[in-house]
Amino acid sequence: MTRFRHLIWMMVAAIGLMLSVSHGYAQQPDVGDQPGLLPDDSVELDPEYRKQVVYYRSSEAPGTIIISTAERHLYLIQPGGRAIRYGIGVGRDGFQWQGLLSITRKAEWPDWTPPPEMIARQPYLPRFMAGGPGNPLGARAMYLGTTVYRIHGTNRPDTIGTKVSSGCFRLVNADVADLYDRVPVGTKVIVRQEPAL
């Protein structure tokens, strides 16, 4: 009987330890949101995620942005069946979405106020952070409709080509500055989860 009690006590202790460890992991910083981290400009992007002009068939007007979360690419439609393709980081599993929006606001070196839903998931995040190199929104932000989502830069260039965000689309700072200069407020943005056929 004493052995049985000892075995039960050991199992309860082991379960408690596993629960405390898993809770600790849940509180760990998200690799995509590291406020204050200065970007490592020496990061070499995979050639697939470097900005380039590509052939791209679309019935959308030049100037339209098409985001393919499956491909981790953002396309800015150009005349003549071409597009400027940028590599992006997209929403992690459970945070991907699709839809049709427009750019409603643009900001250089934007301030960051994480929404309440993000604070609830990641309570270690600051409630406000002024714009600058260590800000997770990076050098530029383009706000999508009335949502909390943006196309923005990043202080983590090594996350381009990954599923890492809470639903926003991130580019390296040089690319987001280039895109920012090319598109006005009102630009149509199409977000697709499945690649075009």
C-alpha cells in the first residue's frame, strides 16, 4: 500500500511539473515580436524572398497588391503581365486570414500599440512602443482597412519566409520602404491563402 501511495504521489508530481513547464513555454516571447531588438542588417535572405520583378498573370489593375500567404510572397501588380515580388513573413497557424481590403493609412517609423488580444496572449509585451529601429513594426506600416492588421517592416529580418506573426505581413525594412513609396492610401489589397492556379 505504501508503494502504491508513493507511485500516486510521483505521478501527481510529474503531472504538476509538466503543467508548469508547458505554462512556462506559453509565456515565452513569440520569436516574431521582440521589442527593442535592433535589426541584424547582415541577414541574407533566401533568393526566393528577395525583391524581384517576375511574370505574373492577373486580371487586377496595376498598383494592386496581392498577398499569397501560402507562398509567403507579396505581389505589386505592374503593367505588361509582371509584378514586383517581395518576400514576407505571414501569420502563424491559427492567425492566417484572407480577404479584400485597402490601405487606409500609412506611417513612417510607426509607433506600436499591441491590441488587447495580443496582450492577453503575450502579457510580456509593452503596452506602447515609440517608432524606431527596435520597434517590431520596422521602418514603415500600411494599415489595412479598419482591422488591426498591417503590412509593415520588421526588426527580425530572419523571419521573412516564415509563419510567425499574429496576422500581419512583414517585410525587411528596405523592401517595406520601397513598397511604401510605390503605393498610395486607397490601394486595393487582396489576401489569399491558397496559391493562384
